[in-house]
Amino acid sequence: MDVSTLRDRVDAALEDVRPNIRADGGDVWLIRIDGPVALVQMVGACGGCSMVAQTLKGAIERAVRTRCPEIERVEQV
């Protein structure tokens, strides 16, 4: 597996959801890929939001898994 290509694809998936996240005053950053897990950090207003788990598992994980089926889950660090 070419990790740099996978990282690029995960970043592209995050770009797809960023406009909605930024509209709420936050952002999401890819920290690293650890096997089948993409580790992200929610920042700004999203960092302490009570809806972060729903955003992470709903929009973000869905977008990443659609572009990168080898990623099994997305977790916040």
C-alpha cells in the first residue's frame, strides 16, 4: 500500500467535508494513518463541540471510507 497516495486520498475526502465544518467555525486535520485507521484532530469550534462524535462518525468517516475503502474507521486524537 502506498501510504502517500492513501494520505492524499484521505486529505481529499476531508476537503469534501471541510466547507460544512468550517461554516460552523471548526476544521479537521489528518494527523496520521495507522494501518486501517485515520487519526484526525478536530479544531476550532469543533474541538469542544458536543456534536463532534456525530460529525466524526457521520460526515467525516463516511467521506473517508467512500474514497478510501481500506480505511476501516476514523478516530479523533
